[in-house]
Amino acid sequence: MRKWILPEAIEDILPAEAARIEALRRRVLDHFASRGYRLVQPPLVEHLESLLTGTGRDLELQTFKVVDPLSGRMLGVRADTTPQVARIDAHLLNEPGVTRLCYAGSVLRTTPAGPGCTREVVQIGAELFGEPGIAGDREVVGLVLSSLAEAGLGALHLDLGHVGVYRALAAGAGLAGTAEDLDLSAALRAKDAPAVNDLTSRLPAAWRDALRALPGLYGPAREVLDEARARLPDTPAIANALAALAAIADTAAGAVDALHVDLADLTGYHYQNGAIFSVFTSGQTRALGNGGRYDGIGKAFGRARPATGFTLDLRHLADVTSDTARTA
């Protein structure tokens, strides 16, 4: 094998594409700055235990691990930037009140997200710390939509979810923290109705029926939220989650062409604890960006903080904007 052949799913970015990516990076970072988000630049590698703290634990299988020849300690190459920004907020800045931070840079993953995807993702994103209320979720969703508009994209489709609905049902059914909880959350993410039926067969009827309803609670936001209020138990946690989704939907409605709610979307279930979202554009099945609430991430760094944010894949965004410009 020739020495210059790159590893599988690792690619060079050539001049034309590199120019598009850089132009988008500058435009989006300037947009973040106009909204009060300050730029940070975390290192590419950190001690492994730091990278696998908080949200990072979900990323363990995606993290390349190496031994530091200077210290003999295990290092990780970042697979996502969010845990690093949370560390900076909690441990280095330690500011009172609300903190707004943004970043841009490559992350490296052990496996690609799907066929044709690269393992080196050029991420750009924003994180909001210290705002526990719905105002924070609305701000972040508004920022991701305005950032995509700034990049030249229209015909946006927003998918909303809330992991608090499933968490409340799992707790009520006595499943929280059990092996069955892990299996059931995986089945719901896959919308595997037979598996969900099997895993809930021994539960009390109210919790069983509610959990079995989740895979079907997907579609236009207003209709799904009305159906969810009718079919799910009227607990404070579920009522608050549905109210949060309704508020976010009201904020986003004028900025998107389609607005859906998916109550079986448990992306990031092991660390996210509130509203989550993905943004698509017409003709694309792969999300342009993803985000959500992950309160308490800074606890391991000495300061638990409300937190919500999102990331965009700059390379994917550049491809989509280029395709859009060619077909316009």
C-alpha cells in the first residue's frame, strides 16, 4: 500500500470545497458574535477522563485513545466539542449569570455516522449556559435557524422532541436506571413497535399504553401535542415537557416550512434531559444540525449549570448550500 493513501473515511479537502467551508465558517461565527456568543478554541486532545465526562460518556466508543509519551496518561482525541466547552464554562470562566460561547473546529470519530460520511467532521456550534427556563431553548432554536438562513438555506424543516416525556414514563413504570430502561429506550429510538410491545408487556396498563403510544406520536407539531395530552398521563413532568415543546414550536413556526414533533426521538438520552431538535432542508435526509438541553453537564467540573446548544457540520452545510446554489 502506498504511504500516502489515507485511512478509510478520512479525506483531504481540496481548494474549492475548502474555500466554501471557510466562507461559511466566517459568516456563521460572525452571526454568533452578533448575538453575543464568544469564541473559544478547545484543544484537539485532552486527558481521556475529561473528554468522557458528562456528555462525553456517550462518546466513548467514538473516541480515539492514545498514550501521552510525556506523562504516560491516556489521552483522547475529541469526538465532539460540547464537553470541552462545558469544561471551559464551569472550570475556567466560572462566570455569574448567563454565558454564551461558540466554537469551530474538527473532531475525529472512530466510525462514520453513515455511508459516505467522513470520520473527521468540521463542527461549528454554540452553547448557552446558566439559563434554565424555556427562554434558553427558544434562544438556541432561534439561533440555529437564523444561522442556517445566514448561510443561505431556506425550506427548513424542524423536528422537536423532549426526552423528559420518556424519562417521566420510565420513572412512573419503575424502569428508570434498569437494563430494561436501556433496551426500551433503544427500541423507541428505532421505532421498533414489536420490541416496545414485548418490553412493556408486564407493566401496569397506564404506563404500558403510554409507552406503546410514543412511536406513533410523530407528525405536525400541533396535532401531535394535542394527541399526546389526550393519551399520556397528566403528570407535572409530562405536562411541563409538552408545554415547553409548544412554546418552542410557537417561536420557530414563522422561520420553517415544516415543524414536527417526535416523542420517540431519544437522541442523546443518556445525557440530554430536556427539549431536543434536528434541522433539515428540503430534499435532504441527513440533518444539517442537532441540539438540545443537557443541564448539569458541568457538575463533574465543579459547577453544575443549566445548558443547551447545538452543532452544525460545516462540510455537510457547504455541500448543501453549493447544491442549492446550482439548482436555484
